Amino acid sequence: MLNVAERVFAERGYDGASMDEIAEGAGISKPMVYSYFGSKEGLYLALVRRAAENFHDSVERASSSGTAEERLWGGIQAYFRFVEEYRWGWTILYREAAAGANRFEGELEADRSRLVDLLARLMLEVAAEKGIDAMMEEQIRSLTHAFVGACEGLGRRWLDHPDEPRELQELRLMNFAWLGFRDLLEGELWVPKEE
């Protein structure tokens, strides 16, 4: 039932999805769907939570050991594997978020915050090892939000260009992230020249 619902919501969005289509695709009655989830919103939130758990578990496992560079690379690879292998779940997580303010904003923002916290923790661990001061740590934490936005944007772009290989997306994001974060992790901060 969840797999069918995931596909229908991903293809049609929340408002366009039909509980009749979901029940028919799952081979059960519509009242049975409601008995499990209570409402269309309850079913959708169950899908968001399932996708978020799968996503975070895979990224966290892949970025749990090695140097900072290896951990970031592992996390990026896990991210794009998730987009590739679990396309419906990823679409559900980010379609509503990309649409702006909506009825699921709190749930989606909590999911995004978990990812930001995971990446910030990785970067801050490296910064602490290198003796980076508190001001630089705040820069790193703040820029992690920009990195998550880049992840989401490149993931959406890739779904529009499915002929491009996953490995190319991984390299693009790693170059974008590592070349910028590496200097921050070394304590370098760009500021404009005084005139």
C-alpha cells in the first residue's frame, strides 16, 4: 500500500493524488486505506516519515568514518544513490518543500534540519580537530544550509536530466562543496578587499 501511495503522490503531488487510485493500485478497499492511516494527510505523512528515515539512515551510515573528505564523499554518494534508487521517496520529500509554504512545512523543515545537523556535525568535528575558533564554527554551521540547498537543487536537476550518470552528479556536488569547505576547515575566510 505504501509503495503504491508513494508512486501516486510523487507523480501527482498531494492535491492531485486520489485515494481511490491508491486503494485500487494496492488491491484493497478505500475504507481499508483510511482504517490504517485515518486520512489522506495521515498517509502522506507516513510516506514522508518513511522516506526521511531511509534517507537519513543511508547518509549517516555512509558518512560515519574516515577523514572529513572521505566522510563528505561517502555522504554525497549515499545521497545520490538514494535519489536514484528511491526516486519516489525523494520526490515526495522535496516536491512539497520546493513548492514553498504548505500544510506539511513543519514536517519537511524538521527533516531538512536533521540533514543540516548531520552535515554541520561532520564539518564541526573536523574544525574542532584543527583548532578552529568559535567564529569560524558559526560560519561553517551557517554555510551548511547553503550546501543542503545545493544538494536539493542538483537532485531536482538530475531528475530532469536522467541521461546523465549518477557519478557525474556526485563529482559536481563534491567539487562544489569540498573546494569551498576545505578552506573554511583550514581557517580561511574570504572577505572583500578594502578600497
